[in-house]
Amino acid sequence: MGRAGFYAVESGKISFRRDGNWYTDDERIDNPRIALLFSRSIKRNPDGGYYLQVAEERAPITVEDTPYVVKTVYQTNGGFDIVTNDEEQEPLDPMSLEVGPDNVLYCRVKGGAFRARFLRTAYYHLSNNFFADEGETFSLVVHGRRYPIRFAAAETAHRE
């Protein structure tokens, strides 16, 4: 008799892709409760790889870009809060903003431990608050302080 947990997907390859969705093989996991469980169960191996840990069960996963995505941005008292795919809300660290390949916006989350990719809707919401600097650079003003949005170094862009 099969065990609960990953039994239904243990024969497939589980992945979290840049679009912010979970997949088993090439089929998107559409059940929002399973997707949320997976997003809340991400762990990192010492070698930098990722796995899901639910109770005693563990399953290796492939992370296409980052293990977290920014789904929503809220303006709060001069600053911003973000909501990630695990439905956790935290303050945006404006010093961590960076633009990666293909003009994708990233920030650090979970106390700076992980990099998160902004989904398009969240990016557009936040970009309404960008200010053009000299040249082709932009800044975000939070609590009256200007934070330049830097370009990610090539090695940073491919690390997570």
C-alpha cells in the first residue's frame, strides 16, 4: 500500500519554474493547496540544490530560476511589503533590488537567504514607483531615501 505525501508524484520530476508554478514532469500542478504546501516545504541542500521536506518525506526538485517568486507588492507607510509564493508577507529590502537577464527584477527574501524573481504583475506594480536616474538606471524611493536598482552580476544571475 502506498504512503501518503509524495506518493502521487514520486514517479515524476517535480520542478518550480520561472513562471511561479509547480510542475510534475511537464504538467502544471493546478491544485493551489498542493502548490502552497510545496512552496512552504522548500529546503536547500548543502551543495545548493533543492528538495521538498514534508514531515519525514523528502523529494528532490528542480528550481528553474529561484525558489521563490514575488506575487504581490503592497505600499505601506512609505515603504513596500511583498508576498511570495509561500503566501508569506515581508518588507521589501530595497537595497536588494537588482535587474537580471531579460530585464527581470529580483530581490532578496527570507532574511536575505534567498533570491526571489518578481512575477510580471508585481514588477509592474512596483515599477510605478521607479524614478529615472542619469543614463539608463532607475531608483526606488523608500522613506525619503533613494535606492539605486543595480544590474545583477552574471555569476549572481545564475547562482539560484
